[in-house]
Amino acid sequence: MNSIKSLRLEKGLTQSELANLLNIPKRTIENWESGIRIPKSYVLDEVLEKIRKYEPNLVCHPYKEHHFLRVAAATLAGKTNDVAYNVSLIKGTVSSLIPQGVEIVVFPELSLTGSGLGDFFFQNLIHEQISNGLTSLLDFSLSHEIIMIIGTPLRIKNFLYNVGVIILKGKILGIVPKTHLTPAETKFFNSDAPKSINIKLFDQSVPFGNGLIFESTSGETFAIEIGDDLLAITPPSSNSIKKGAQVIFNPASFLATANSNETIKASIKNQSQKGQVAYVLTNASIYNSYHDIVFSGGTYIFENGIPLSIGERFFNVLQQESRNYVVNDLDLDLLGRAKNQALAIEEFQDRIIFQIKTKALKPEFINTLRVYPSDPFLQDLGALKTQEEIINIMTSGVIKRILTLAHPRLLIGISGGLDSTLALLILVRACQVLKDPLTKIIGVTMPAFGTSSRTYQNALKLMKLLKIESREIDLTKEITLHLQNIGHDLKTKDIAYENAQARERTRVLMDLANMVGGIVIGTGDLSEIALGWCTYGGDHLSMYHLCSGVPKTLIPSLIKTLSQNDPELIKIIEDIIDTPISPELTPESQATETILGPYLVHDFFLYHLIKSRYSLKKLFYLATRSFCLEPEVLKTYLKTFVKRFLENQFKRIASPEGCKISEVNITSLRDFSLSSDIKAANLLKEIEAFKS
């Protein structure tokens, strides 16, 4: 029975769930819906009444408070010149999307009629059917909190337009015409549409034009362009983006050619990336093909140039198990960042305001559908070509410093750890480019109280293999004497005990640099700088901070790339990577990640705090979904990060110059500014109250 199936789908019930609700076998439901058996009328009435009254165990969705917008792009297995059938497909798709929390769905261009009507576009009968179809969709929408964007031909003031109709809760929010028509389309459709007027349609006053911006009461904004509008020299969406649109929806019908899909994806990516917006496009399916024109289907959701979801093309609608739509959450905090220009008052007045009420959802849909990688720096910067670019930036940066200072000696402390290894490999590369002898580099290993045999041996092996000048200076006596002179008992392993070693190492390097006419190359990385994991006046200082733009999580990959053609070097590098990270300032084991928490987690926080500019609450929410760690553990790590990040700004203000590698650059006041007087206490209280 179609009425049972329709109502079941509307309520978001599976056949098994309905069978459990009615306490009958699933096979009975299958037989009713397939028409094999027909229930008696009184049984049917009871079944339908139970389904209508069904309220699933629903909970509110937390992803909305973190500024996500759930959208869908849907294609249709529609029929040309069968509006009623196409309307039924739209309703069925919308019914399956509603339980998933979708707020806006876009259907293809001319989806009510198909594209192949030819001269029948002018028939009065087809326009009566379109009117009836839109009326049916308006009635259907009354009971649903979802925006439908429907492509259709529409006669307006005796002109025929190819339009997108935006429907919500029984109302047409607006109608947007296609602006850039193909030569074949100009026979049927008018492209000379007004910027924005109001027309009378279905007893409603409806905004019509190509300059419409739709804005929700909670602030989300979107606009529409249709099909080939995207491929214009200046797409209509460019103006919409300037006026503040965060999302562009495109109901399209691009014909399939050998390279068309790549052209579509490239165009979406370009428009999305340039405007820092989301772009959601759906294409007509193979069922709309006609004459020599084949449509391939295809659904696309992009955000800031990055593909979030791309649906199957060609045969997906032929497979019953295959969905004809893609759904994803748009991260509104990442959209429209560049648009700080002033807007005229009338541009705000032209906006169409709407409201979608928050819906309760089943547990499987309450969280964001987005998957945020736990290693965002690696995702952004880990590709081989990108790493080679980073290596070139770092090499060029230090070369400029070398040339400016007339080829000084290059002094660097070699600890046998990740950071000094990266810095040394870059220095070797710089000397090779400049054709300077590698002996211009002076590597100094400075063992003290906590130096391990493993790191010490790796430091020596590395310097020998790379053929630089190496020096070993045991600092134990000097540091012991210094601590005794200041009254330290040498037994208490406090911060003075640790920092005295870091400062002595820097003092030795600086003095050696003065002796040989050289400069000290700093080795501290971006993650350490963010956490203040350096000694002020010690390893915090240098004449050039070579690794200051590189996060800890990227360094293993970079040093592997730098050593990939040398099997002997690779062996040393692999052992350095496998060595637990430690400052080695006490004789006891001193693993940095045991003290601070994993660098992987801290780099996640750093990336999204600086680049994504997320609130701490959103940071915590996304972290709970990205890491297999207990929420309370993540909360502890976040508190550590926030406290150390804020309270060590005074070190960053006094940091040496270094290489900017990515958008996450925190040592330059040009890129990142923060008062060193900010305290973390209030933020730590806020974090404590977070719930997963």
C-alpha cells in the first residue's frame, strides 16, 4: 500500500521499525507495500493512525550550536513531460532527507519538466501542469522544515524563464532566473531578468530577480545561480558573494562530454575557493537525456575549494540501493571570511529573511556529518609536492639571511632530536645551493645531566655523515658550577635546574658564533613556540629561527623527504623519528608528551584556533569526534593548550625572525597579534563546563 509506505518514509521509519511498532512480522509490511496483500480497511485505518501518532525517541542535535548547516544535492530519475511523476520523486527524496536533518536541498535545472521539451515549452498545458506541480509542492512543504530549490520553466509576465524556485513552509521565498543561456536555450527562455521585483504568484507576493540573497534568522545566507551561469566570465554568484552569500546553490543540467565533469569540478572549486564560500550543485540525470544530448547526473558539495561530497554519476539512478543525493554539513565559521567590505543599506534591505525551526533528530544524525582529520597539518601540507615547496621556502629563507650577512659560519646545536635534524638538513641543502663548503656549518652537541646515549650517538652519526664541522662540548661542569654559584642544591630538579642547561647551551652557541664570525640557527618548531615549550633567553633565542613555521607533526615527514635518496641517512633518520620526544634536562625519563599531552592533539587545537578561528567550545566538540580519547582527557589537554598558549605570548613577541610556512604563523605581529597580559583563568573555567 503506497499510503503506508509514504507515511512510513515521512516518519523516517524503516520496515523493521514499523513492524516492531505494530508488533507484526516485517514480511507483512513488505507484502502490504508491494501490493502482494491488501489489509482490510479497518486494519489499514488503524495502521495509518499508529504511524501518524508515532514520535521516535528523538534528541536535539548539538551540531547546530557549532554553526553547521546541513545541505543536500539531489538528482532525479525523472521523466520528460511528466510533471506529476517528477513532483512525486521530489517529495519522496525530501521525505528521506527530513529525518536526517537536512535544511536545504537543491534539485536539478528544469527538474519539473525535463530539458527535452523543445517547442512544447510554449504549450499552455505544460504550464498548467507546472502550476499544479508547484501547488502540490507548496502544500507538501507546509508540514516540513526544509527549503526546496526546484528547477523549472516558469512563465512570468508573458515571458518564459528558466528558474530556480525556493520553497519553504507553503511559501515561495523567491524565484531566480537563469542569466547566461546557451544558444539553444535562447529560442525558449528570456535572459533579460530584473535585478529584483515582486510578482504575484499563487496569491503570494514573490521576489523575482537575479540579485536575491536569502538570509535565515540565525544568520546563514545563500544565493542561487543556474547551470551555465557558473561558466560565465563573471558568474552571477560573484556578485552574490560580494553581497555576503555564504552558500551558492546551483540546479544544473550540464550535458556530458569527455571532459565535462572535470570542467564542472574545476569551476566549482574555483568559484568556491575565490569567494571562500560553499558551492552545492546537482546535475540532471541520464533520464533527462534526449536527441544527441546525454546528462550524467552528479552531485557536488564544495567548501572553500575543498570537495566535501561528490555523488555517483551516470548509472547510480538505475541501482535501487544507490542514493540519488549527497548530504553534508557546511561549516559556516569557515565561510565568507574575506568579505569585510561595507555593504550599502539597500543591499541589506533586499535580503529575503526566512526561519527554519530546529528539528529533533534520531541519535545517528545529531552530530555533524563532517569528518575532521586528527592531523590537519599533515592533511594540508603532507603531500610530497607541498613538502618540497616547504623545503624550498625554508632553504630560500636561510639563503637570504646567509647572503645578507656575507656568508657567515652557521652554528647549530645538534641534539639528536627531530627539530635540530630538520634545521641541519635544510642548512646542508642551502650550502649545496650556494656551493659553500659544508664545513661552514658548525654542529655542536652539548651533553649535560639528562642527555641519553641514543640521542647523543644519533647527533654524532648525523654530523659525521653530513660532513659538517662537528664539536662536542660537555656542559656538565659549567652548569654545576653555575647552579652552585646561585645557591642551587643540585638535587632539586626544578625549573631553574632545567633552564640553566638550556641557557648555557644558547650562551655557548652565541659565544662560538662571535668567535668564528657566525650566526646561531634556532631549531624550535611551531608547536613548541605555541606551547611556550622553550626557555626564555635560552633555546628561545637565535639569529634566525629556521623551523618556527613547521609544526611538530609535520617534521618526521619532512626529514624523511629530505633524506629519501640516501639509504645510510635514512637509517639514522628513522631512529631519530622513533626516539621519544624529550628535552633531556633531567637524568630521569622526561617524555614531553607525557608532560604536555600528545603533539597530535595540540597541533589539532593550534591549527583550528588560528586558521579556522573556532571557539574553544567548538574545538572541544570537534576534538571529541576526531580522537579516540575520553572527553575528560581531551578537556585536560585543551586546558593545557589554552593556558600555555596564552601565558607564553611574551616569548613569541620577543621571538627571532623565521620562515612563514602556512597560514598558521604566530611569531609575526603582522599575522597574529595577542596581548601578553591576557590571562587564561576565565577560559579555563569555561572549558571545565564543556560537555561532550
